[in-house]
Amino acid sequence: MRNTPLPFLCLLAHLATAAAFSDIRFRLNVRAAKRGTVLLHEATSRYSEDSSSSTANGINGIDHTNDTILRYENDVAKVLRELRPWKYDPTVPKWFRARRLSFTNYWDLTDWEKHTSRRRYLRYVFALPKSRLVRRIVPQLSVLAIWSGVVCFLGTTKKNVFAKLEIPLTALSLVSTFIGALQALRTNQALGRLRDGRLAMGKMVHCTRDTATLLSTYLGNKDKKLCLKSARLLALFGWALKQHLRETLTTKDVYEALLLPHHRADAKFIMNERKIPVAIIRRLRQIVASSFHRGQISNNEHRLLEQNLQSLDQAVATCDRVRSTPIPPVYGSHASRLMIFYLAFLPMALLNFLSVRGTMEVTMAVGYAMLGLDEISHLFEQPFKFMPLYQISKVSMMDVADAFCRPPPPLELDDISEDQDMPAYWVKEGDDWPVLPYDGRSVGLLV
């Protein structure tokens, strides 16, 4: 490769080395994932043993047959501060959750300020070598760089292999038009699926919070036992939906923490069902129907609660549709084949008009644009593997708990003499969040 400039030889070596290290990092992440999964399962098994022994003998010598709001608050705090205390989702790879500006995180105002800052262009340019998208397409770019180098080497020798093979740029430009259209349509379809998933999770948070508010307002003073039963079921719904969509880390310890030993029948019924979110909805509908038949809630209250439960069922159905029915694979495979053919012939056509360096630069730039857009569309096609479901489940649980544990003051009072204590499950300022090794394989972002 006599005429190939030295910087591009270094670029080829760098990309090949990056691809090799990417594979090594993947293997190391798999080992870390195994250690993290073992740690979590050990914690889960220890809690299950403690829960079973406490169920038989009573927890701390106290009879827990009668449920109370204080016990419910402490159980929610145990889930949020002991069983699931991590700030970031442990099932998401580190480079997707370590940086603040990531769709896998739950954003606050600081994130939005940074996202809309005018300095974002400089940040995007300087952070290009550490880009999460570049890490995913490094193997494809390495192959493209090697192929471009081979084409430039064979095309610049004395025996020009491509002398008789003249590929006009006009023909390739026609093909690029079809590729751009196919990728744009596929990306729009993937963004539509992402939108459906976000709307479904937002509906879940809204309906669980609204249902909890309605039950605590209209049923709390009439049947506290059924009210607390529904409170525990609503607090579990987000975690159950997360496990149903990802089928990753078990939530058995969360079910036992909230349902045992107070509601053993509910725990046995839910954990033995095929679709746990649907089982929770059926149990809640049974509670609402029982309260309505006994005259504890009115017709309007019953109608509002049924509408919320129906919306929850629709959210589960939408999530099932997005997860189970992908964009037709023949569409993606056809677009990928056209893109591969285009990128394979592009350096041959450019070599007739540009130098070796210009050919490789243009080929790599076009490859980065096409391969990056194709990778983004494939990521968005299954949105639940990188959506912040972990944080959404925690927010839903806290909203439900607030509806039952933080009731508004009576209307007769003009002033509150004493401030309410902060609930045990609230996150206090300055809390140190532990970090668990993540299981990237289970989410699918490393494959």
C-alpha cells in the first residue's frame, strides 16, 4: 500500500484495535454482569428466607395479621431504600447510564439546561471518540475502513484491478436516494414505536396515581383493609410491568416485601400467574366490584375507577404489541443490503475522482452517517430495553404511596400546628446511592 498515506494506515490500526478492545470489554461486562446478578439473587434469596421465617414466627415478635398505613409505609421504604436503592438501572450498560444526558436516565431541570445549552455543539464534537453510537458501530466502521484500504491499494498499483470497472457516481447517487428514503421511513416507524412505549408508561404512572388517590379518598374511611390491599397492589404494578417487558432481574423479593405476611392469598395468586400486571388488574377490579356491591363507593366513583383500570389494561396491551410485533424484518434486511452494496462500491467510484486520502475520508464519513442512522433505528424499534423503566417504577411506587401515606389536612382546619414527618421512603438530599454491576446481556444493548 505504497501510495496510501501514513495517517490512514494509523486509522485502520486504531479502528481494528478499538474493535478488538470492544469485544474484550463486552466479555468483561458479561463477567461483571454475572457477578452483579449473583449478588442480587443472593440478596433476594436472603430476603426470601428472612421473609419466610418472619411469616412463621412474626417479625420482631409483632403480630402482622392486621395491616396498617405505617407498616405499608415501612414496606415501601424497604423496597426503595434496601431492595432497589440504586440511582441508575443496573440492567443498562454503564456507558448508557453513566453520563447524565441519556435516554436511559430520568431527567431533571439540570439535564434540560445542559441539553439546550448553546455549548452543546462543542460538547458533541469533543465527545465524538467516546460516543455511545460510535462504540456500537466501531466493528462495522472497521470493516469498511479495511475494505476501503484494500480498494485503494488494488486501484493504485501498476496493474489496476479496477481499470476496466468504471462505476459512475450518478448510478450510486440514484441508489443512495432509495437508501435514504428507506432509512427515513424505518426511523420514523421506530420513533413511532418509541412514542407508543413512552405514552403507555406515562399512562401507567398516571392511572396508578389517580386510582390510588380515588381509593384513598372514597374508600379509605370505609374499608381500610381493602384500601391497604389495593395500595400494595398498585405500588407493585410498575415493577411487575417492568419485569414483564424485560424479563430480567426477578422482582420476587419486591412482591414478598409488600404482600407478605399481610396478604398471602394475593401473593400466591399473583406470583403464580402468567402475566403478573394483568393479574394485578384483575385483583384490583375484584376489589372495586366488591366495594361497589356493598355500597361503599358510588356509581360515579365506580365508573372512574373502572376507567383507570381499563386504561392500565390498555397500557399493558400496547406494551405487549410494541415488544412482540417488530417492524417487518424483510424491510430492514432489504435496506441493509442496499446500504452494504452502496458502501462496498463507493470507494471504487470515488477513486476515479479523488485521491486515496479523499476516497477514504469520504467513504468513512458516508459510512458513519448511514451505519449510525441504521443503528439508531434498530435501537428505537424495541424501546423498552433502554427506557428508564427502573426509575419510572420507583416514581410510580412513590406516587401511589404518597396518595395513601400523605393525605391532605381536613378542610375544617385553617392552620396545621405540626408539620408532617417526612415518609421513610422519600429520598433525602445527600443520600449516597449504591451502584450494582449491570447485566447488559439481559437488556440486549451489548449484542
